[in-house]
Amino acid sequence: MPPASLPFAPDPKDFLGIERLLDQEERLLRDTVRRWVADRVLPSINDWFEKGILPRELTEELGRLGLLGMHLEGYGCPGASAVQYGLACLELEAGDSGLRSMVSVQGSLAMFPIWEYGSEEQKQRWLPAMASGEALGCFGLTEPDSGSDPSSMRTRARRDGSDWILDGAKTWISNGSTADVAIVWARTDQGVRGFIVPADAPGFTARDIPRKLSLRASHTSEIVLDGVRLPDDAVLPGVASMRGPLSCLNEARYGIVWGAMGAARSCYETALDYAVDRRQFGKPIAAFQLTQRKLVDMMVAVNRGMLTALHLGRMKDEGLAHPSHISFGKFDNVRAALEVARQARSVLGANGVTLDYPVIRHMNNLESVLTYEGTNEIHTLILGQSLTGMAAFT
Ligand code: TGC
Ligand code: FAD
């Protein structure tokens, strides 16, 4: 306990002093990304959200910042720690979940499988261009009839001489229409395999899904593969089972554990500032007990979620994070972030439903984050299986 004479004044925006748990290099990276988001993203995000776009030129800027494939080593990738990668996701998603999604998909879902399962030639061909942002990738696992259960996929790849022919459809693919290259998972005679499909391959088409009201600053697309002919060396040689795509998800889910807390932090801080300024019944709404309850719940959720993220990050850096540990973070931090966003929305009253404040944008985005990368229900079942040894998926 501090001596009674010590003034007790925790920072409302870092109540538990989590800042102290970060080293110099981690703080520097976090501050750099936070500044870039403030300069480059926040002034335009409402326009992008309304128009349903995320400008492609951001990828090269993200590449120059070293944020694409940042946790991978070699081939132009920075080889950052898991905690550094998490801090970048935190700050990007404090800007907008669509921005973090673009970076997650590029680094964890498109570059990671090439880095982990690709041939030396594939790595040389794609990874430096993707790390710099010159080439953008997407990840095609989900299909119209195969979402939570990707093992039921119908997309097929068959041999024709030494070539491969791909037929099928993928849907809800982030970066789909803007990508230069897609990692497509398909059923083959040898099991599920990953293919590197250039977006200009004849028979490959991508079309954005219209009328999306969540994650609007992100291109989410349907992909059709109609007899796409690929050379023998388009297949990732290192894996031929569902372990391939599912192992990529661990990487992206880990980024979401942090990212969700970025969105939650933005909502909490907006609500705190608003509650102190906004007056009703002759006093700030922050002075009402019911508002204080909401602010305290939000603050506790953000601090708890940050501690979970940092703990998982340190475990990942030590090689101790099991996929079900990552599920713990994705499960709890995303549902907590969504609850924070909903509470913040109510503190803002009518102003909470406009884009003048970031809250409703985050709230709508988090509905997608709750669903993608394994729904909240799927992570419940992964954790349930981990506790009991019994699978309850079917
Ligand atoms: P199951 O029989 O349990 O396993 C098949 C093989 O995969 C291995 N495995 C994993 N390996 C590494 N990491 C994991 N998390 C793994 N989970 C399973 C497993 O050991 C086995 O390997 P092997 O060598 O013995 O063959 O697989 P299942 O088909 O029963 O699946 C279980 C389930 C339901 C947990 C899985 O299908 C699942 O996670 N479903 C959710 C689907 C999902 O999350 N889709 C995400 C699509 S991508 C996306 O949403 C991007 S959003 C954009 C953004 O990130 O911003
Ligand atoms: P379904 O699987 O049909 O689930 C519907 C409901 O049923 C959910 O509540 C689910 O939890 C529940 N349910 C399903 N099975 C069970 C069960 N066994 N027990 C209890 N409840 C169950 N996919 C990609 O491959 N690449 C991407 O880049 C990508 N980006 C995305 C971007 C956005 C904006 C969105 C919204 C999705 C994206 N996805 C992507 C797809 C995402 O991964 C899927 O939406 C997700 O896996 C859920 O699949 P589904 O939507 O088909 O829902």
C-alpha cells in the first residue's frame, strides 16, 4: 500500500497504470502508430465509412511504417514481437476496425501462410512486395454455405496435367476486391490445400458485398473461381489439412484481442469526456450515479481487457500461447468491447447515433468483429472443449 500521505490520483485514461508494463521500444511503436492514425485516418474516417471505402494507398504507408507482416521475420518483414504487433493492432482499431482488419488480413492471413507453408520461391516472390504494401492480399476460407464450419467447404482444386483448376465461391472476404493476390483454401484429393491466386488470373472475380452497415471502411467481397487455371507451383507445399487455414486464424485472432480494446478505449474516453461536459438538470451528467456506474463499468472492462491482451502477448512471445488461450482473449475482449460501445452510446444520448462521435461507428464495426474470426459461440465451444475434453460443435 502507498503511504497515506501519497496523493492517490490514478489517470482515468490508464487507471491501473498499464503504461508501466510496456518497455521503451513498445511505447515508441505505440506512440508512432497512434500519431499516424490521428494524422492520417481520423480526419477522413467518417467519409470513408459513409462511402464504404478504405483507400488503397494506405497500404504503402502502412508498409513504410513496418506494420504489414510485422511479426514475421525475414523477406522484408520487421520481426516484431507479439506485444509490438498487438500494440499496433490496438492503435489501428482505436482508429477503425476496418483499418486493423486490413492489416490483420495482410499480415496474419495472407502473408503468414506463405511464410509458414510456402516454398522459398513463393516467399521471395510475394513477401517483400506484401511487406512494403505494394501487393495487397486477402484470405478466402468462408463460403456461402460454410462459415463457422469451414471443413464443409465445396471449393475444389483438381489436377489438369501439371496445372491446377479451381472452381468454387468464397464470400465475406476482407480486401477481396482490392487485393492483388488471394490465398484460397480448397478441397483436393490430397486434403485441404492453400493456393496463391493472383487477382488477374482468368476466371477470378471479386465483387463487394453491397448494403453492409458494419465495417464499412473495409472492402468485403464475394469471390468467384470459375475454372481458374494455376501452375503447379501455386499450391502451398507445407500443409494439406484444415490445420493450414486454422493456424492462420490464431495469428489474426490474437490481433483482434488487442484491437477490440482499441475500439473500446476510444468509446470509453469519448463517453468520459462527454459526460464531464454535458449538463442536464443543472449539473454535468457525469455527476449522476447512473452515469458513473456506466463509466466505471467501461473503465474496468478496458483495463481488464488490456491486461488480458498484454498477458497473452507476453505468453505468445515466450511460445506459451495455445490456440485456446487466444480464443479466451477473442471471446472475452470482443464481447466486452461491444458492451463498452453500447454503454458509451447511451451516455452520448442522441449525439451517440451520429458520426460526429466515433462511438456508433465502433459499435457497428464490433458487430462484425464479434462474428468474424470465429463467432462468440464458436469460441465458447472451443473453450468448453478445452475445459471438458468434449467437443460440442455438432
Ligand atoms: P478440427 O478437427 O478440430 O481440426 C482440424 C485440424 O486443424 C487443427 N486445428 C488447429 N491448428 C492450429 N490452430 C487452431 N486454432 C486449430 N484448430 C484446429 C487440428 O489440430 C487438426 O489438425 P490435424 O493436423 O490433426 O489435421 O477442426 P474442425 O473442422 O472440427 O474445426 C473446429 C472449429 C469449429 C473450431 C473451426 O472450424 C473454427 O475455428 N471455425 C470458425 C471459422 C472461422 O473462424 N473462420 C474465420 C474465417 S477468416 C475471417 O473471418 C477473417 S475476418 C477479417 C479480419 O481478421 O479482420
Ligand atoms: P454461421 O456459421 O452461419 O453462423 C450463424 C450463427 O449460428 C452464429 O451465431 C453462430 O455462432 C451460430 N452457430 C454456428 N454453428 C454453431 C454451433 N455449432 N453451435 C452454436 N452456434 C452455432 N471470412 C474469410 O474467410 N475471410 C475474410 O477475410 C473474412 N472477412 C470477413 C469480414 C466481415 C465484415 C465479416 C462479417 C465476415 C468475414 N468473414 C471472412 C467471414 C466470417 O469468418 C464468418 O462470417 C464467420 O466465420 C461466421 O460464419 P457465418 O457468417 O456463415 O455464420
